[in-house]
Amino acid sequence: MSEAKFRGAHDLPPCSISVTHELTKTGNWRNSKPVFHKEKCIQCGICWKVCPNACIKLGEYPEWDMDYCKGCAVCAEECPKDAIEMEDERVMV
Amino acid sequence: MSTVKVITGNHAASFGARDSRAEVIAAYPITPQTQIVELLSEFCADGTLKAKFIKVESEHSAMAACIGASAAGVRAYTATSAHGLALMHEMLHWAANGRHPVVMANVNRAMGPPWSIWTDQNDSLAQRDTGWLQFYCESNQEVYDTTMIAFKACEQVLLPGMLVLDAFILSHTYEPVEMPDQELIDEFLPPFDPPYKMDLDDARAFGALTTPEWYMELRYLIQEAHEKALVTVREVEKEFGETFGRYYGTLELYRCDDAEEVILIAGSTASTAKDAVDIMRKGGRKIGLARIKLFRPFPNEEIRDIASRVNKMIVIDRNVSFGNQGIFFNEIKASLYSAKNRPPVYGFVAGLGGRDMKIDDITGIVEQADTCDIEEILWWGVKL
Ligand code: SF4
Ligand code: SF4
């Protein structure tokens, strides 16, 4: 979604649906990112259901849209098989 | 075939929701509203209404459930009163800001303490700035009709709407109510089909965080929607009138054509005041009445128009904004600031906590306005 699509109020949907997705790339907020271990995954879909940003798509296996994953770790916490691990992304300068 | 039933204002609201084919009803009981949802729960239980009735633990939850249903693309309805409405306050913002056209009946009941179950308008008017449309009804028939008018208008502008009826004077009083043929209603009010809804195949977060860069634009869209709603409500009222033969309008004018002074009032007291107008006319006063049906959006132009034709305006408020004055009084004067013709406006606070408003009270108020000072805040009938 290119940001140029939104110039003013009338380009927006009436409420903040999609605005979050298309205007606020919550991926910028991340301190740590989910790392997926496919071999442990039982395809139960819990991660997809609990992600507060709806940024996990459920194909055969879950897929992450890192533009919007804010690194909250809810998916990792709720995964019954520890198939998701959080990895620190902070860069020390 | 239309049918006529002799029913209370509460049941007029229930039948209005039934015939509007509400699909989700979530509610918590509170006097004097309970009968509305009681009858609706019966309709759901016996299959008369194909709707899901959700019992909840509070009014806050009732509105939250309605918002969820509306976000999923379903026509949602609830009813409440006074403290119940106050408890919903947060969710009222959520419904309007999320652009969910939930429709709700609010039975006007005075706020406590002291506990009161009788009518006044402070509960609904305290929700003025939540972004809801507000319709003040005068009769049980109007309660029934306004339910479908509200659904239709609200769904077009994607804003929630509150129809307001007086405790006991309407809620528990029986009047004949005509209910049109369901097929005609269905033609008038097609199924709810919002442009955005929760969709598992296109999962999105609703109402999620928006930075300062875009928040203000979303608020501007709500203001625009309210401005549009004024036109939409008029169009829907007109269509309703053409289809079913009853027309109310956003500011109803009664005997105003040659009026030199006008009473402004909302709710069922308007009926009493119309009788008072008839009596005063017989006595030679050229007086009329303007009934505020729609409070949000506010019919500013119509207020300015009637102001341009009279020498005096008398506002009767069954409410008060403490530390200032009657709320309609305040709003009407704000409308008039940019008007060419600004007649003197007198404001009376009256009938709080369900104190009776009889014909003599209305004529007495009009007579007192002849002699009183425009700066005074007048509390009609208060014992001092
Ligand atoms: S870390 Fe949070 S935002 Fe990212 S995918 Fe998991 S639940 Fe969603
Ligand atoms: S919750 Fe864990 S096991 Fe279930 S689908 Fe997601 S990653 Fe796989």
C-alpha cells in the first residue's frame, strides 16, 4: 500500500479500519520479532486468532507480515507448541 | 394490511425494533425501559423476530455487544435509561467514532441522587458530544416510526442514533399505534449493508491506533457525516411520510405561519404545549410552537428561519446545564448569533424529575416571559 494514496480526509475509510494497516506501519515499533519454527507447528491457528494486529495470515502454515507485526509476543506466548520464539532486534549504538 | 395496536411507548419501541428487523439485541434492564427489551426477548424466544438476544451484565457491555454486531455487518439495537445510559458513556463514543450505526431507545429519566424514576432530559443531553444522532419523540406512534427512520438514516451516514421518549408519560402510557405492512417496511428499510465489516477473509483491526497525523481527519469525517445526516434525516422522513402517511420533520412547526412569538420545546410536553397554544390563540395571542425533534445534528438553519419571523422566543427546558442554563436554550441562542434577526430569547427550566407540566404551566411560562428580564435564568414553579 503506497502512502501517496492518502492525501486527505476523503481518501480515508470512515473509521480507523485499514488506516492502521495502510497508514500506520506498526512494524516500526518492534523491539523483538517472532521467529517461526515450522517443525514444531501443529497448524492450530491460535497465533492467527490472538494477534491483536491481525498481521498473521493463515495459509497452510502461519505467515507474518512484518510491516505490521509490532513485536508484542502474544503469538509466541499463546502458541501451545513453542513454535514461535521472540528474537531481540534492538541495535546498540 | 396495517394493524393498529393500543400499546405503551415502551412497546412501541419494541415493535419498532421488531419491524425494523433488528438482528442482534443486547440489553440490560433498567426502569423505566425494561419493558422494551422484555418484549423483544419474547419476540426472540418465540421466533417472531429472527434475532440473537444477548443478555449482558451491564449497559456498558450491552453497547459493546451492539458495536461488535454492527461491526460484523448486523443491524443492532438496544434500549436504556438514565444511569444505564451514563454507564454506556465510553461505548457511546466508541459506536460513533467507529461509525457503527447502532440504534437505541433511551427513556428520558432524571439522574440521581436523589433516586428518581421520572422523566427529564439530562440523561440524554449529557451525551450530546458523543456523536450520536438524537431524536426526541412526542407520541408512541412517533417512537415506533422513528425507530425505522433512525435505522435508515443512521445506516446511510454510518452514525449511531438514539431515539428518546419520556419516562412514564410515554413509556408506560397506552396509545393506539399503527404498524404498516411488513412488506412495505422491508421496502423502506432494506437490510444493513455497511461498506466495511469484520471479515475473516480480510482480517483487519477495527478502531486501532491512529497517529496524530490522521486522527483529526477521521474526526472531520464525523462532522461531515453529521452535516449530511441533517439532509439525510429530512429525506428519510419525507420518504417515510410519502410511504406511510406520517411526517414529523427535524423541527416541527405548529401554528407558526402568522405567529409573533414561538415556544421551543422537545419531547411529549410539546403535546401539552400545543394545547396551550390553541388556548392562548383563542385568547388573541399570535403564538406558535417549534418542536425540536432532532437535537443532533442540530437544525440550526430552521431555528434561524423561525427566529426571522417572530418577535420573541420562549425555550422550555426539561433539563439544566448546572452553572449555566437550560441546554436547548443555550443551543438555540448559539444558533442565532449569526442570524440577521435575533428576537429576545427567554429560557425556562421546568418539569425536572418528572414534575408535571400542565397547560397552566405552559401558559404561565408564556405570561411570565412578558414581564421578566432576558438575563434571568428562570426556574418555573420551583419552591423558594
Ligand atoms: S508479535 Fe504480536 S503483533 Fe507480532 S505477530 Fe505476534 S502477536 Fe502479532
Ligand atoms: S499457535 Fe503455534 S502451533 Fe499453532 S499455528 Fe501458530 S505457530 Fe503453529
